[in-house]
Amino acid sequence: MVKEAEVPSPAQTSSRNRSKPDKPFMGNLALKCPKCKEMLVGRDWEKNLKVCPRCSFHFKLSAYQRIELLTDADSFVELDSDISTKLSASVNSSMR
């Protein structure tokens, strides 16, 4: 028997990544596409997943924004969030 998935409420969906908040759109009414120079309305640009509707230029997404787009609500569990890519000075010097 197949179990039906629960539909998340808006409150659950908005609280998905509270530990690592994304940089919110700063409230500008418009921004310019770097490729075609089209003026884009901020809310429409975000609804279009940060893609220019005229030339299909894809603006950068953070890792957390991409994960939120690709996964179901509350299905992603971050493991080993304390891992860092920075190497200590002693390790760096021994690698030369």
C-alpha cells in the first residue's frame, strides 16, 4: 500500500533552512540582466527562479537555494555541516 505524502503548510515551507538563511532579495524594485541588459522586476525574477525571461540567463544560486529547489519540503538533512574546506597552515606547508 502506498502512503500519501503530506502537503507542507506555508509555515513549514518558509522555515526549511532557518539554520542557514539565504541572502534575501534586498527589496530593489528592479535589477538588470548582465547578458541582455533587460530590466527585471524583482518579484517576477524570483518567481522565475532567478532566470531572465528574455535571454534565459541564469543568475547564481547559493547551495541552499539550489537544494531548496531540488528537494521536497523537510526531506533534506544536512550531514557534517561542521566540515570546512580551509586547511590549517601546517597542513598547507606540508603539501608543497
